[in-house]
Amino acid sequence: MLSQIIKYLKTNKEASASQIAVELKIDRQTVEAILEELIRKGRVIKYIYENSTCLCNCNCCGCTGMSCKAKEAYRLIQ
């Protein structure tokens, strides 16, 4: 699984844990655990996008919906 995740990040440059889980058909919690291990080893970095586009069309006026929360993405450190 570890090598599959590394290969996916090499190919796609950046992805969320959910994107990786769906593409590789692996449980999201397992993907997150592997990504955290890769972060500890200095092979992956996690980015948090707090001002991403609101997906619920509320214009981000204080919405607390899941689609308006900060987005996490992972990148392979080359």
C-alpha cells in the first residue's frame, strides 16, 4: 500500500486522503495513517488550504458545513 500511495502522489503531484483512498480502493483511515508515517519520515508534506472555494455556494459567510472546512492535501517531497 505504501508504494501505491507514493506512486499515486508521484503521478498526481497533490491529492487528499479521500482522493487516494477512492483511487486505490483503500480505507481512508488506513491512507491517513500511511500518509502520517510518510510525513514523519520526511517523504510527504501536508498542505492545508483554509480559503478554498466554498462548495455549498454560501459565499463563505460563516458556514460550518463540511464543504467549507479547510482542505488538506498531500505532496511528495522530491
